[in-house]
Amino acid sequence: MVLLGVIFLVQFLVALSAAVCMIVAAVRHAEWRGGFAIIAACAMAAATNECEAFWEISLPFPFFDEPELLPILVLLVAGAVIAVANKGTVMPGIIEVMRNRRSPLLIWGLLLVSIIPNAAKAKWLWLAFLSDDATHEVREAVSDAVQFLGDILLLNWALLFLADKHKVFGLRAGPHNALLRQHPLVEVGRGTRRVAYKLGDTGFCVKFYRPPEEKMKRSVRRDVGWRRFNKYRNSCSEEVHIYNIFRHHMPPDIRSRMPEVCERVFHPEWGWGILETYYTNPDGSAIIPYDKELRRQSDPAIKREIYRQARDILCALVELAAPFHEPGNLHVLFAKDGSLQLRFVDFEPESKALIPLEFFWPWFRRRKLRRKSTRFLAYIRRRFDIDIPVETEIG
């Protein structure tokens, strides 16, 4: 009996250690916390299941044949609550687990602690495969052995997975991610969802969703909550993806107008963000979108040059069917000699359409960008009295 108790204690500690590893991973990686919390709850439930005798004493319900099911249910519900509280991180966490090279250990471990032990002590299976029934003690011993093997696999997976996630963080975030901890963030602009910060004197700026403690519209807060830690739905993260597409598929004239540095960064409270080259004019002011620059300019020649560059860039993007949604997202950079160049700063990576056909259909993407660009350029020409013939518009 003492030996049996020691075996159960070892099984419990092994399963508990696996659960603790996943809890540590969930605390470390906010962007995967929801998915990790569910897996940690399953591991805790497996540890709880190892203490049947304890629960029979602690929860002596005469109407409950398996009292350990109650704490197991509580743990699973707690994991679900944590996942809901960290919305937007459930599927990324689960996907990250399944993509990990150690995932077969997890799958087999879960099967060996849940389904296979129950099958191992099923009387009809023994009769079906062994022509003779085994005693209840033998079936229970086999079931316990299978479950213990599952606990070992879960612990092995959790330790290896935790080590893997610690090593690959630098591969998910850019090489300049450490600068966020070393330099002050000075706000230089904000929108309804995101805030831009100058990153000390590094020559970089970063953009994040507005901090969670700030007041936002309920719909905006809900949308940001789903996206903040989700690398696949976060607008800043998507901008980096679009930047990489531009960098590899655009002609030299377009590439020369892109930031020299554009990386994905991660903040433990604000989630995923984007780090870019911070452009300033000779007077030290930050560059601004070209429609706003036109508003403050009085020289007709400068207005025509800004308009001409915007038109030529948009014509090239339309011809290339570039994944570019907002014609107004070009900024004006002045040089010391007074010349100017339009630069890409915001890529607006996400289509606002309910069904984004342009994502799958280049022809539709080209058509939609042409229509938006023509309308926007016509507005610029009319609003700022730019005397350039209409024949030069996008056709």
C-alpha cells in the first residue's frame, strides 16, 4: 500500500510539473497566454486525476462515483476563463503549440493520460484482444502504467517547449526590440487606435495600439483587445508583413521610398508594435502625410511637385497591383537643399471590406486601388488648386 501511494505521488508530481511549466510559459508570453492557459488547465486536470484517493476522502459525495471530476471541471473552467480574459491569444497559442516540433510528445501525452488509460482497463477490450479476461487489479495496473507514461511525456514536452519558446523570442521580434527597454518613448502622434512614439535619440520610432488603461470607445477597446497580442491580426504586425512584400517585389524607385528599418517589436503590456526609421525635416519636425503638407504649403511649385510624385507613385502601385489600401498614406520628407521626396510610413495593411477579394485577386486589387487613387487625387487637385492637366490622372 505504501509503495502504491508513492507511485501515485510521483505521478501527481510529474503531471503537476508539466502544468507548472505551461503556467510559466503563459506568464512569460502574453501573446500566447490564452492558448497556453487552456493547455496548462488540461495538465493541471491530469495532475488532479492522479489523486483519486485524496478526492474520495476530501469530497465524500455519496451520489458522485468519481469525485475527482469536480476539481477537474473547476480547473478546466478556470482555464477557459483565463483564455477569455486574454482574448485574441487563444488560437495563436494553440497554433504555436501545434507548430512546435515537440507537438507529437504533447499529443501522445494527452492521449495516454485521458483516453488510453480508460481503454486499458475496459473489460471488453481485454476479451476482444486476449481471448481471456484479466483480473480487475491487472487492468488497473496497466491503466496506471499507461497514465504514468503519459505524464512523463507531458513533462518532457513541457520542459522542451518552455526552453524552445525562450530561445526563439529574438526570432519573432526584431533585432532592435531591446531598445524599448533602454530608451524613453516620447509620443509624437496618435490616432483612434494607435500611438506613435519617438524612441529616444536612436533615430527610430515605434507604433503600438493605445495603452489598455486609456479611455477608448467600447467598440475600439473590444477590437484592440482582440488584436493587441495576436501577431496575425495586429495591424502593426501586418504592416511589417506588407513591408517585406514591398521590399522584395517592388521596383527600385518604390523601394527607395520605404523606411530603411521596419521591424516587428513586442511590449509586454501594449502587445505587438512596429519599429521604423524616424524621418525628420531639416528643422527637426516629423514628416507628415502629403495631404496635410499641401494644406500648410503656399508655394504652388511645391504643391505641384508633391502632387506629381504622389500621382507617379500611385500609378506604379496600381500597375503592380500592390497590397496598398490608402492613397493618402504617403509622407513628405524635405532635404536640406529644399528638394522633397514622398516616403512610405503607414502601409495600411488591412482591407476594410467585409469580404477582402483584393487579398486573393490581383486584378480586383488593381481595380480598387485605381478607383480610390483617382478619387483621392481628384480631391487633392480640386481642394488645393493644383493646375496639372487631368489627362495625367490615373487611367
